[in-house]
Amino acid sequence: MEQFTIVESAHVVPQRVVTNDELATFMDTSDDWIYPRTGIHQRHVVNDENTSDLATSVANKLLTKSGITADQLDFIIVGTMSPDNLTPSVAQQVQGNIRANNAFAWDLSAACSGFVYTISMASALLATKYQRGLVIGAEVLSKLVDWQDRSTAVLFGDGAAGVLLEKTSAQVGLLAESLKTYGEQSEFLTAGHQRNSNYFTGELSQADPYFHMNGREVYNFATRQVPVVLSEALDKANLTADSIDVYLLHQANARIIASIAKRFGQPIEKFPINVANYGNTSAASIGILLDELRIEGVVHDGQKIALAGFGGGLTAGALIIQL
């Protein structure tokens, strides 16, 4: 066991809400078409904020709620596929914004598995000499969406969430994990392509920022591979599926989550779903769900929870955590 405690959790979403009905005013779609296929009714979309703004807001909320000061942080890790810049990273911007003068910071790019991967990395750091750090998933996916492409535009939203993790001597923390990457299938979900357009190529090409997705392949991947990584993590922890109190899955599509619950032989009630309100927020989605469930008291100390992310890369990962 890699021992840490979740001191606090927090999330933020932009105030601007875009409903399915609003999308229907400028593209050929409707709530009757979107909701049955995805479970999504609406999503939050930024006005002038960028990814670092949302991540900084989460960091400030975590510090305020915990009473920890920024200079007590050892590290900041941000999971994101939609940074403000290639450099500086979002995590570096957050570190500067909150004046975390003793913290080192970096981004981790694993798309919709980002929150799971970042907690894994943080737990490894806490198993060494470090005492506490912030793990944040933050995305402004609206800047990667072609708003004329209804196959992707209806799916994604903006938001950020995070946790403050701290080393502890108590018997809590990461019991087991299973992280996997399937790079040979990477073409099934891409965004933010940087073309070679240097002066010497003879032709200056334009970058392609938008999402491109093979929805059927991604759906099949998620429903096949998430039960695999969950099973592997449970086996490593010497636990059964029934021993998990709550499964927190990446919120991509309500049908995917229902299919995974069925394949994994667990009641859907153990798989909370909030995708209706937020859409797919990639690395932010599990953190948003976790914070909401902690506020509602559904997730609390003493439980065993499973986190599972899946998506671009293609990537999948599962963590078993004792609270």
C-alpha cells in the first residue's frame, strides 16, 4: 500500500451552460437525439477563461478548504490534454499563480485517463520523501471542438477538479493499480495535431486543432478494456468486485458506464453518473464526480473506492483506494 489521505477535494466549472436545445439552434441535432445516445443534457463552456484559470481556481479552493498554505506544497501535477501553451505547462502556471514557491510542477497528458494517471504519479512521490501535493485535472475542450461537427461537438465540456493528497501513517491510500496504453489504436481519438510547418519544408501547412474520433471503436475499447484494468487492480489488491463501495468512472457516455457495470457484474447504483450536467470533461471528469460525491456524503472515510479512466492515447487505468 502507498499510504496517503485525500485531505480535500474541489471542482469548478464555467458559469456558461450550453444545453442540447441551444446546440440544435445551429446544428442538425436535438436533445431527443443526443441524450439517449450519450446521457448528456448540457455542458459548461468557458467565456474568456483558459485551462490554467480553471486549474488555479481549483488549487485556491483546495488550499482554502484545507487550511494548507501554498508554500507547504511539495508538488503540483495537472492532468490535461488542452493546455494553454506547449510551455509553460498548466501546472507551472498554477504554481506561479498561487505562489507555491517550494513546489515543483508539471503536466501529464493522458487525456481521459489523466486523473487516474496523475494520482498514481502523486502516490509514488508521496511514498518517497515528499509530504503533500495537488493533483488537478483541468480541461477547456471547447477550444478543440469543431462546433459544426455534431459527432464530437455534442460530447465535450469544460471544467476542472482536484485533490490535495498528504502522506499519512494510517492504513489508507492506494491499494493497487493497473495502467495500460494502447498506442497502436491512437488514431481512433486525436486532437490538437501539430503539423510540420517549418520554413524549410517548402510549404507552410496549417495546424488542425479539432477532435477527430471513431466513436464505435472508442466505445468498443472502453467497454472491453475498463473491466480488464479493474479486474487486474482488484486481483493485485486481493479484493473482489463486491468489496468496492463506489466505482468512479470517467464520465464519457452513460451507455458506456452502464455497459461496463453490466460486464463487471455490479449493480449500476455503485456507478454514479453525472455526465448529464457536464458532458465529457476528459481529465477533469472523475475529479468532478469525486468532489460531488464527497459533498453529498456518498463517498466518505472507511470506504474502498475504484477509479477508472479511459480514452485518448488510447489509455485505460484503474486505481483501488482505501479511504
